[in-house]
Amino acid sequence: MPDTTSINRHTAPGAQVHVCFHCGQPLPAVAKPEWQVRIDGVDHAMCCPGCAAVAQTIVDLGQASYYHERSAFAASAEGAQMLPPELRLYDNADPRFALDEGSRETTLAVEGIRCAACVWLIEQRLAKLPGVQSAQLNVATERLYVRWRSDDCQPGDILAALHAIGYAAYPYDAQRHGEQQRQAAKTLGRQLFVAGLAMMQVMMYVAPAYLADDGTLDDSMAALMRWASLLLTAPAICYSALPFWRGAWNSLRAYTLGMDVPVALGIAAAFGASVLATVRGHGEVYFDSVTMFIFLLLCSRHLELRARRKAGAALERLQHALPASATLLDDYPASHAATLVPAAALAVGQVIMIKPGEAVAADCVIVDGRTQLDLSLLSGESAPVAKDSGDALPGGAINAGSVVLARVTSIAQDSTLSKLVKLVDRAGRDKPRIAQWADDVAGWFVLALLLFALATFVFWYWMDGDSAARAWPIAIAVLVVSCPCALSLATPTALAAATDRLLRQGVLITGPQTLETLHRATHVVFDKTGTLTFGRPALQQTVQLGLMQADFCLQVAAALDAGSGHPLARAIVDAAAAAQGGTRADWQATAVDEIAGRGIEGVLHNRLYRLGSAGFVAELSGSAPPHDAGNGVTPVYLGVAGQWLACFHLRDGLRPDAQATVDYFRKAGKTVVLLSGDNADLARQVGDQLGISTTVGGYLPDEKLAFVKRLQQTGAVVAMVGDGINDAAVLSAADVSFAMGAGAALAQAHADAVLLCGRLGAVADSARVAARTMGVIRQNLGWASVYNALAIPAAAVGLLNPWLSGVGMALSSAVVVANALRLRRGT
């Protein structure tokens, strides 16, 4: 504990010293401290609400151990930084956390997200913070993505800004975030119960006033009913309506007009007028209306909360599936003694035991045993996949068979599932243009609504001769009937539901504009190898072109291709192993250099070899190839200085769903293009087989990029579907892009969507979902706009009373959310 000697020197002799547990400042001389925080089961006194807030935040962040480990009191709350240790990593100069010079980013989980109003408020507040470059809050997953300049801003500034508007944030942790979500759902359920109970009881007391004829209910009984209604409404106002009070207060503290402001004003105005009428003994009371629209609005919030949980369910399953621990065999093969270690502590080369039902902690290769893998979470494949000794196991897959021992090939942070989670994170960082438009409109809508409600009140007050008898309830109805939340929920709820559905079908959306742009695409460009074809070509024939035997040439080619991930290279390596009875020749090439789109070169047996296209090898051999492979096969040439050695004929079959996918886009009015790095004749043969009129072959990566850019310059919106390293640049340049799930990681990192399922037909499925999603978004925006255009004027002319306005607002949000959730079911 900190030393209090310095404080004692400033205290009168004999006086009992009481100091703030957080900052060490003397406490006010009172019998019981006004502010206390429970830390590790003990209440500790605080000198001010600021210190209490900071201490409570530290406890809530799970950092109570700070008070046991500190060597001095903290600074006073005025300058305190509510910074968890995890975020201090982003303050240093470690290049792992740098996006570019001076920039940092992190993912935070934010507590207290209630609806689209919270998203709007948080993003608006952080956008005004100096040094913050971007801040996007994903309403479906409740994760905040922040990027900032480390010279102008620190993580503590970001957390303090969030705390100032009433939100607690912490570095994202799947387990803790799930617990927080469950707790928030329970709290909302209790508030909904109290509001419903209050509403039913108040209705019992106001019913006699509605049913009684003139003069049959005496004044004393009417007054008793009003006071009873007031007492029953108080719990709904003080507890159930807390989300609206907090939301409105947080907005006003941030000098913004959030969507909770008109709701809170409407509740306060109706309740205040009712209390005043009850005290005076005359005038209209609206206790029934107040309790009813609190209940209905909470029903709407509860529906929105469930919708967000459902819409983000598949994404959350990815997060929660990351295994936290692994069973390590420290001294394998000498001993099978096992130790449970954190998954993050695994190193390449270590051997782990994977038991039935466990998730694979990191990418690895089986060294002992055979099993069945459940890959449904990674690829959408429901049937278990058999794996034997020597087979690769992707991190995140579930062992659905027997115990196996596997050697780690990449650390847990670089596992297949971790990479997918990173892509998921990227998916929520930005908003589509249509969502940004809806948010901007909603922000101005609140201001216009408040001004209109004020104008309505003034008009009716003047019309009734300085009487608020009608002006007050009409103004309340205008405030309550509006639904900016429906406007802001229209787009994100639909996009989240569509994203969830596609992920369950094995399509991972990683870009914010993916569905919107895919729907607008005019040209769909396909790569050939690994995209329209399986990408698993097989060696058909080895043609000897020089003095070396064909088998020797095959082994040389396999040595050059040993480290390549290209499908053609894998086919040659597999063919060489099969020729050797399942084993590979122990040859290792040096100075290997792979040139994308052309081939590979390396030194073997003190000679420089080249393997690849005819033009690439001809630069080394010094002459034109003496062999023409003909149509229907992909030729791969091998040569040395001044000599051609061999030509390998490889053939790749079309995917079974390639024809249906191409036909779908043609019927949809899209221009389909085949853009391949293979020779033009082979590309044309595949194009003719699929009925693709525009076929381009023999293009290098930079030529592919230039081709797509030329299309874009003519006004085309290009959707690109590719596989492999060669496609990374063009995938990045296209307006929207899809990468095959079995393709190179680099290609996937540059794509807007990844086909985890490995089905080409999933591109057409995505296009169908995109069309339906845009339709649902237009329906939602149209409904929200038409509803407000009709309901607000109706309330302004007195056709809707406050409780009917509450019904309308709740139903408006419910219609939007229910319509969006249809996308998850495919109806």
C-alpha cells in the first residue's frame, strides 16, 4: 500500500487521518463518506465522484489488482487515465502495432450499446477527438474499431472520451464480451418486466375514468385514481426508462442531439404534465400513455437487441471458437507427458495432443494417428473430413474423431481461424455509403423534429387562446411518434443479417461495400486456374526436349517447386513424389526466385534452371521452344542456359458449378469476362466451353491490373473472382472482389469476400443475397420515411394521442428489424 507519511505531516496532531483510497487526498470530515467503491469485497472511501468513477472503471475493467501492486497513490481523478494494461501496448513504438508512421489501431468492446442512437453518438464524439483518424462501431457485434495518431492521442484519451458520454470500453475479449451481453440482456428484461407490470396496473386505475359516464365518478375517487397511477408510474420512470434518460443525457453532454433526446423529452413532458395535473387536482393526465410507450419502446429495444445478437451470431461463433489452451507434449517422442499451456504460447515445431471434441489450437500437421475433422465453422462443410498422418490441420477446426498428435506449423495468432477472425474484424470497420447516408439523415432528423415539435406547441397554444390543454399532448405526440431509430436501423440490421446468412453458407464478407457494390456490378471477371477450374491440375505427360531423362527432369522441376504454393507447382511436386513411390527426392534448390505469372528459377547441382512459361524459359535457353503442347493442356517448360530440357503437360478440370455460375450472371445482364495468365488458346478453350464471349489469356499480373482499370475508366463496375498470389493486385483494384477459400492467403487479404466453402457457385449465391439485401434496405428506408411523413403530420394536427404515438414508434422499429431478419431465413 502507498505510504501516507506525506499526508500525515499536513494533518493536525492527534487527528484521525482519512484519505481517498484512490488518490490519497484527505477526505471531508463527515461520519460516513459520500462516495465509496467496493474493491475485492471491501468498501473504500473516495474523496470525490471523479475518483469514484475512475476506481469503479478500473474494477469494472478487471484491473483491481492495480491497487495491490501500486507503489504510490494515483493522480487525482481530474487527470487520471483509465487505461487498462493491454492498451499500453499501443502507446509504444513497437512496429507490430503500427499501421503506418505514427498510427495505431485497436478493437474495443463497448458496454451499454442500446440501439443505433448509441452508435451515432459514440462515432460523433470520437470523430471530434484530436488525433483520432477513424472510429467505427459495429452495431451487430458491439465492437469499436479505432485508429489514431500516437503523437496527438493516447488510448487513455479515447477511453476517457467514451466514459465522459457514459460508456465503458475495454480491449476486446470474446468471453468477457459474451458475459457482458448476457448481463445487458438480463437488465433490459428486468426493465421490460417493471414497465409491463406498471402499465397493466395503471390501466386498471385509469379504466374507470374512461368508462364512467359524466358525473358518475366523484372528484375524490378520481383524485385517488390519479395518485395511485402516479405511484405506479414512478418505477417505470425511475428504472425502466433509464436507457432513454442516459442516452439523452449522454447526447446532451456531448453537445449532440441523439435519437434518445426526443424520446426522453416526450416521456418527461407527459409525466411532468401529469404530475402537475395530479397536484392541482384538474387537467389531463397521461400516466397510462407514459407507461405504455415506455413498455412498447423497451419491447422494440429488446427486439433490436435480439436481432443484433442473431445477426452477429455466426461472427461471434468465430470469435468464441478460438481455443484458449492446448495440450503440449514437452518431450515428444521420448515421452508422452502432457502439459496444459495457453494456446498463444505455442511455438512452431512443438507437438500437441488434440482430443476428441477439442478445437485445433494452431495450424499443424498430424504426426501420429488419424481422425475426422469438423470444418463447418471454417468452410461451412457439414460432413466430417478424414485426416491421416502427414495431413494438415487448420487452426479452429474441431476434432470429431480420435486423439491425434500434431506438430505446430504456425503460431496460434497466425492460425487459419485467427486469420478469418481478423478478416471479420475488418468487415465491421467501415460502413457502406447507404448506411452513412441514413446516419447523416437521422442526425439532422432529430434537430428538425425538435424544432417542429416546438412550432407545433406554439401553434396550438396560440390557436387555443394561450391554453396548453391541446398544445401539450400534441407536442408530446409529435416527439414520441417520430422514429429516427428505424431510419438508422434500416441498413445495418439488414447488412448484418445478410452477412450472417452468407457466413453460415461459407462466404465471409470482409468489405463494407461488398453487397452494395456486387449488386451494382456491370462486369464479372473470372480467373481460370483455381477459380473456374479446380486449381488442382494433374500431370498428364512429360515430354523430353533434351539429353536428360524425363524422370530426372521431373525431379529437378519438383525441387524448384518445393516451396511454391501455385497449383501447377503442387501438381508437379505430387507427380514427382508418386514417381518415387510416394517419397520425394532429397534435392534442395538454392537461390530460388519465383516471378509471379512467369515461373520460377533456382540453382541445383551448380546449374541455374528455369521452370515456367515458354517465354520465361526461352530467355535462359536462348531459343524458341522446340515443342508445341497443343490445345487442352497447360505447358510448363524446363530449361538451363542454352538448352531446353522438358515440357510438362498439365490439365485442370472445370468446377461442376462453373457453368451455372456463368449462366446466372449472363442472365442477370452482367458482362462475363475470363481473364487468365495461362496461354490464350487454353483460356479461349475454357471460355468457349462455358459460353464466355470475352476471353483474355496470357496476361501477367500487371497486365490484368491494367485490363481491369481500363474497364473502370469506361464506367464499368467490376467484380473480380480469383485465386492465388497472381490475383492479389487485381483483386485489390476491382470494385468488389471474391477470393477462393483454398487460394493464397495474400489473395484473400486483398479481397472483399472469401469463399470459405470453396464453391464457385457461392459467388452467384452472394449476388442473389446482395440483390435481396438491397431490396430489403430500400423497403426499410421507404417504410421509415413514409411512416414519418404520415405519422408526424397526423400527430401535429391532433389525430394521434401520446400512447398511440408510442405504439407507432415501437411498431416502426419492429417492422424494420423483422423485415431485415428475413434475410437470415432466406424468405
